[in-house]
Amino acid sequence: DAQRRSFARHVELAAELDLPVVVHSREAEADTAAVVREAAGQVTGVLHCFTGSLELLAEAIAAGWFVSFTGIATFRNFDAGLVRQTPGDRYMIETDAPYLAPVPKRGRRNEPAFVPHVAAALARLRGEAPERVAEDTWANTASFFRLPDAAS
């Protein structure tokens, strides 16, 4: 209960300051979904290192939030449906370094140079060209972090 209140307050502060939020939710899907639902239209966020349920994914998408995939997306037991059900304008890629190195780098210290392995896995799971994944994830990242247009 205290964690949920603190989380909700964190999201409220982000809305007040007009900042996006980065959320790592683990074993707290119902609480996370409730806070995301309450924040819809007030603040944008990303569910970092996303391995949640399709239901939580739907809540995030409905609220205009993003999800971010890590090296976990390359693991054999990863729920590929999460990637397939995520719209192209709602996902990002990350390392979560130094943890969660993707296949074929499992067991090593993760680093940004391994992001292409995650992108390749997402492209395969989505049935898209790697270039499409790169374009989508760059556009989504630039939008979320309010980065200037790279083309200008």
C-alpha cells in the first residue's frame, strides 16, 4: 500500500513537472495498471524492461504509454505475443545494462553495443525488416524523451 501511494505520487509529480516517467514494475501488475490508468492523458510513461501480461500491455497502450524491451526478448521462454501485440508507435529497445544480455551474448556483461541483437529479435518476432524496427524505435524514443528531430 505504501509503495503504491509512493508510486502514484511519483507519477503525479511527473505530471506537475511535465516530465515522462520510467517505470519498472515487478510482481505488481494490478497496482501498476491502476496507476497507469489513472495517469492516462496527464503524463506519458514507459514500462521499462517489459515482461508483463497482455492485459498490462493493453492498459499501457490505452493510456498512451510505451513499453521497452530488453535482451529478455531474445530468450527462448519470452512471450513473443507481447512484441506482436505492441503497436509500432508504442515500443522502445533498451539494454538494462549491465544485466540481461541478449542471446548470443548471454552470461556476459550487457552493454549498449548489444542493442542490435534485441532489434533483430524484435524484427523477427514482428515479421518486419530490422530497418523498420530501427525507424520505429528511434521515432518512439525521440518522442518520449522529446529529442530534437535528427533530420534537422
